[in-house]
Amino acid sequence: MENNEDYNINYEYIVRYIRDTIKKNDGLLKEMEQYAKENDVPIAQPETIRFIETLILSSKAKSVLEVGSAIGYTAITLANHGCTVDTIERNEEIIPVLYENIEKSGHKDKIKVYEGDATEILSTLDGKYDFIFLDAAKAQYMEFLPHCLRMLNDGGIIFSDNILYKGMVATDELFRRRKITIIRRLRKYLEELCNNDQLVTSIVPIGDGAAISYYKKEQK
């Protein structure tokens, strides 16, 4: 996650309508939303977080790996649904806020924080997960993928957020030269997701774009 720009690839009237259908949070989650807005901290957009909740509940996922914690908004939301969450965050300035929010949520027993760079931490993990949420450095998604496949349970889901990156991944008409590395790497990543025989992937135009990949082990 790079900034808290509320960029959405859909028309404004569609976004507004969808968000009006979503029940507003209260308590801690509402406080976190306000904090994110006031401090320019990126959290998942309302329609994206609701989509993730729906996937979690419908797939009956219980173990989650999150790459990119920020202030813990998504991790706490999923812990509220009974999931255990291992989450990775490298921003030393935001980590104290992350721990504070986990403490307030009452989910210290469900959420485990790994501090540091995801590319280094992922190689040390050996857990098994039903659901993996990627929302960290977009240019590194390809590096994350082998570790995700190694740790994902059969029938598990990888949710890759911000995959269309302000629409630039889908068309060169929106191209910004300073974003060329991210755009190229995301296109390569999507190509891998869509052509990997172990994955069934759907690219969904929600928020800033999301790729949902269902993992199936190779048949012997």
C-alpha cells in the first residue's frame, strides 16, 4: 500500500451506490476508518472489504495470511469473523498503532504480527493458510507468489488487491512514466495468475481492481 488515495476504477455513481448499500461500522472499526482518513493511512475500500468478508464466510476460511497490515483494519475485520491472522508489516512508524488496535480489538490471541520486509519474512514462514491477502508493495507480488502457493491449502484463495493500479495496468492510455516498473510487474503477475495450471483466477473490477485466485493441487 502506497498512499490513501481513494482511487476507484468504477464510475463515481456506481461506487457511491454500492457504498450506500453497505452497513456502516461502529466502535473500533469506525475509529480506525477515521484515523486512516485523518492520517493518510491506506486501508481497504468499503466494497473491497465486504467482498473479502463474503469470500471468507462462503469458503469457510479459518487461517489467513495478510501481507501489508497498515493499522490492522482488515486483520481485525477477519478476526471478528473467527479467523486467525498472521500479518506482515514493515512500516516502523505504523506498527505501534497496529499493536494498539489489536489490543483494543480483543484479538491478541488471533492476530500475530511479523515485523519487517515481506520478501524476507515469507521465506521463513511454514504455516498453512486458507486465505492469503496481498496488499503490500505491488511491484513485489510476483516475488510473493511462490511462497503463497507453498503455504496455501488446497482449495485456498489468494486475494491480490489494487491489481489494476488506477487503471494503468489495463490500458496504456493512462500510463505514467514513473509507474512503468509497477505496471510491467503487475501485468506479468496477472499473466502468471491466469496461466498457472494450479490456479483459477478471476480479475474483478472492484475498488482499484482485485484478482481472486482459487488454488487446486496438481492431479497425480
